[in-house]
Amino acid sequence: MKRLLAAVITAIGFAVQSPAADIPRKEYPRPQFEREAWVNLNGQWDYTFDFVNTGKEKGYQKATSFEGKILVPFCPESKLSGVGHTDFINHIWYHRSIDIPQEWDGKKIMLNFGAVYYTAEIYIDGVIAGRHFGGSSSFSVDITPFVKAGGQHHLVVKASSDLRSGLQSAGKQSLHHESHGCNYTRTTGIWQTVWMEAVANEGLQSAQVLTDIDQSQIIVRPRFYAEGGNTLKITLKDGDKTVASAKVKATNSAIAVLPVKKAKLWSPESPFLYDLNYQLTDEEGNVIDEVNSYVGMRKVHTEGNKIYLNNKPYYQRLVLDQGFYPDGIWTAPSDEALKKDIELSMAAGFNGARLHQKVFEERFYYWADKLGYITWGEAPSWGMDANDIEVARNFLTEWSEIVCRDRNHPSLLIWTPMNEEWWPDRVQYPRLTSDLYNLTKAIDPTRPFHDASGGVHVKTDIWSFHNYEQNPEQLKKNIAGESKKHEKPFKRPGNLQGYPQRNIGFNAPQTVDDYSYPAYDGQIPFLIDEVGGIKWVKGQDKGNTGASWGYGEAPKSEKEFIERLRGQIKVILELHEQVWGYCYTQLTDVEQEQNGIYYYDRTPKFDMKLIHEIFSQEPETK
């Protein structure tokens, strides 16, 4: 009820600047850390391209308007932005005026960005207010020194991207002029919600929430913008019933412990969420800051070769979700579209998704938390040279921000920063991977870490490989061969169509000068986390395959498709003693890659009852 009331108040608040109906993606973008005093800055902005990077010389940072019009938060490559420029964009400048509410006088005013690809420079009235590096992580800029309550100011954002430099992560953005294979239309500039909020000068900056189901407690580690003589009260509620509460001094060394008797646990079968309220009071007892949140109590860990959820083995039936949309590219056209993708996946029989080569916005995790849907958090690692020291510096910083942002979501079970790193060097790649492992565990010790999905493993809690063999019986042989404990080097069969074979690494220990890549030892969970990829396009049963892309020889009829799919899942389930889950490629078609269960427009390709029957199967365990 409190969140609903907050939403109503919020809608009234930003209606002063622009009618709510005119604002795209008007929902609060950070559902686990929600304040009432905020202004949504989505909508029409001015923009101009700066292909030769002369904007500063021309004074663009001091602009009061640009000629072009763009609809934020949609990237300029997208149809929804109103621009639709799909060639490479090295630099783009944005402008809009911002009105600071008079009632925000005396408060800290934060300007928040869901994400800007890839680097961002923020100017207020021509003066630089902040910079950010990294195209997928959220960030905030304190603009209090640059604005005045009750005043109007000019906000200018410069976004830059050098996609083909190899120094930044691209994910599935095409490094060629056109989309090709499994690489698609690029995303540049602002691609998630922009908003302002008013915060007390000593307000709550963040809160890490650790759920300990074994000791029936929740541990909260708050962090404040500044410390003073304030008190933080934390209240945990089940509907209208207060379950637990705690008061701590508002210091950055504070740890609050909330005992939770007879805790209701979060799981896909019962995705229960407690409401969580933070209330900061001064020495006189006045409320100076309040944040609404929620928490799901659950535990994820590994034992032997299995992944456990709430201390029970939990089999992973995942789908590869790339998070692309025909009209918004990386940005969902609506909050409902995020929810719908999860519902479509569940309707197909999956219990979760590997969120592939993209950092999904927090609203997606919110719906996954609400609906009971497993997620694996990934980053867009493709396109970067993982052997380069500058790349490591860029990636480690951005990854740390990603982990901090999303670590409280109960639906997120596994961290997996990289994908298919197949050509590592002898020194820098092992160093980067080890640093990623150690950094992630320091920030979030509660989840298993999966270093490189289907690639060379260095330091990992989960072992994986990718295999698109289309024949079920051969697939079974390939999986069985890969998932055995290997103490000696073995020759890996050439079963990944369309990809060159690895020269070093992967499962076999291969000593290259002074570094030996490890082999699978059978002591951690093993998953085939890319499989399937069966191509199907409209009219395929009539001989139409068009210019689409997929894996292997396409089936000639729907019946053949279903038989092949059923056979592939059957052999994977039969190997459950060695293989503790799979990830099927993929949820929807994306542009020319047409091997989804659904078409790109999210309409079903097949009888979904049959599809659900196949993907909802569980292994027959003893």
C-alpha cells in the first residue's frame, strides 16, 4: 500500500513539469530503493551528433538547445527515439532544461542515470558536474552546487563510444556496419531512465541486505552520504504486520540485525517478498529521509556438483534472454514489456534465464523477484580485449558498480561476468578473471561466481560449456565427454558449428609457458549453458529460410523441430548426475538470428503447450 501511495504522490510530483501521459517509462526505475520526492526526466530532449568530436570547441556544453529532437530513454538507433540512426555514433550531445522544485531547498539534489553507453560527461549551465565510464552501470551525480531550488537550468549530456577500439565492452552490438550472425543493432547514449531526487544531506545512500535463512535473520549494512547524530530505523513487514525492526546509529560502520521467526522463504514456487522501510530521524526525532524497499529471504550455494536453493538441490531450466526489442533495441518499450518477457518464458516452461551479454535494468529484476524467476547476471563482455590491462581497469570498475546495484535482488542467483572468452593470454586474462572473482566475492559473498560462460575457466564456482550439436544422440556423447572428470589433456571434438576451435584452455589442461589452465575436476556444478539454437522462420516448412541465421541444419517441419527439441532435452535430463542444468538458446528471435521459441515481436512460433511440456520437465533424481 505504501508503494502504491508513493507512486500516486510521485505521479503528481512530476506532472508539474510535463503531463504524465507524455513521459515514456514513467515508473520509478529503482524499485528496491524508492523515494517519494523525485522527478522523471524522460521525454523529449534536444540532441545533435558530433561525429568528429568538435563539440566542445563549438561550445556545445553551454548549449541552451540543439536542433534535433529525441525521445529519452530510447537510444538514437531505435525507432522509439524518433531518430533511427543505425550507423556508428562516436559522440552525441543531449540537452534539456530542468526545473528544481522550490521545496527541495536545503536538500542534496541527485541526478540519476539508469545507463549511458559508453562514457558520459554531465554539464549544468555549461559547467561540468560529473563524468562516468561504463555503458551498463547506473550512476548518480550530485548537482547541488550547480543548481538553485525554484530555478531552471540547462542540462547537457555528452555520450561517447568507440565501439571498435577493443577497450570497451560491446555485448551483442555489431562491430560491423550491418547486423550479422548473432550481432545486432548498436545502442549509443542514454538508454535507461534519467531522474532527479531530493535527499537529506545526511541521507541514506545505499543498503546491502543479507538474508541468512540458517540463522533466521536479515543483516542490513547501511551507507550514508554523511554521518551525524541521526538514527536509522529499519522495519520489516508482511503486509500490515510488522515482522521485525531495528534501530542503529546512522554511521557507515553500523550493522542492523533483524530476527525473522518462521521466515517465509523466496523461491520460484513461492516468491514471497517482505516490505522493508528505512526511516532516518534527527536528534529531535524528525524524519529527514525515508526509503521504501523489499526483500526476499533465500539462500543459494553450491555443494559438490549441484546448485542449491534454500538448502535443497535446484535444477536450472534456463533460457537465453538477450533483452533486445524491435523498437527499443536495448530498452524495453514499457515496464509491461519487461514483465511480459518473463511471463512468456515461464509459459514456455523455463524457471529462469541467463541474461545474456547485457546488464538488464532493475525493473526487470523487480518483475523477476515478484513473479518467481531465476536470473543469472551477466555483462556485455564481447568486443573487449580481455587480455588488455586498460580493458581490465574499465571492466572491473563497471562490474563492481553492477554487482553493488543488483546484489539485493532475490531472483539473481549467479554472477557470470564474461561469455566465451576463448583466446586468453598467459598472464593478463588469468589476472583479470581472478580479480573479478575476488572483487565479486568481496562485494557480494552470498552468490556463486561463474567466470566465463562456455569459455576458458580460471577461477569459478561453476563449470560450463556451450554445444550446439543438433543430433540428440551425438549431443549426449559430447556432453558426457565434456562433463567427465579430466585429469589428463583430451582432444575436444569439433562440435561448435560456426566457431573456430580453441587453441588453448577450455576443459583440457594446456600448459602455455608459465600458466596452466585448469581442467574440470568434478567438484563443482557443471552446466551446458548454451544448447539448442534450433532455427525456425515463418514458412520454413515450405522451404523458406531467407537470410536468417541459426545453428546447424534447420528442421524441415514443425514435427521435426519438436522431435529434435524433445530429444535434446531428454538426453540432457538423462545426464543429470553430471550436468546440473541447461540454458536453451533462445527466448526470442533477435533481428536475423531466428532460433527463438518466440518471434522477435514476441508472438509464439509453435503450440506452446508442447513447448511447455518439454521445458518444464525435471530430471528423475533419487
